[in-house]
Amino acid sequence: MLVLYHTLLQAFQYYQTISMGSFSIQKVVYYFKFWQGEIVRVPASGSDKEQILIPLKEFMKKQDELTKKDEMIDALQKKLSHLENLLELKNQRINELSTELQHYQQETEHTA
């Protein structure tokens, strides 16, 4: 990760609709935002070669969010595995009890 101190200029574009009586006009509005401080050069999404510059604080925030999500995924996978094991034990116990019930029914039929 390359951390730079830089002035970053971001250009934003949006459309504004102006209504005048029975017709409306849509115009493009541009505005710019300056940001100064530490920035990080990261790969652009979907591109291995292209890179973008983002503020370091934003990058660290996203990294923390990803770490928390990964931890949550791990915890949920452990819970799922535990519940699957419990389900397997339950099914084994049901099979054992069904077998015992069949043996008991057969014994009562022979003695009767």
C-alpha cells in the first residue's frame, strides 16, 4: 500500500431539471471538491492495471468494515457447522429410536 500526501480534486456531475410551465429543461451541473491529506493508491474495481486514489481514512474505514464482515462470516460458518452436527446427531437418535421401536413391536407381536 502506497500512502501519499496529496491534494485530490474530485469532479462531480449531476443533472438538474428545471420546469417552466408546460416544458422542462435538463441541464448538467458540475462541481468540484478538493481534498488534502494522505491518500492511498488502490486497484480500481474490476481492473488489475487501473488504479485510483482515495483518502487514507476512507481506505482504513473500508478495511475495518471488511475485517468485521469476515469475522461475522467466520462466526456464522462455525454456527452453521455446529447446527449441522446437531442435526446429524438428532437424525441418528431418531433412527436409533425407530429401530428400538420396531424391535419392541416385533417382540410384542411374537409374545401375543
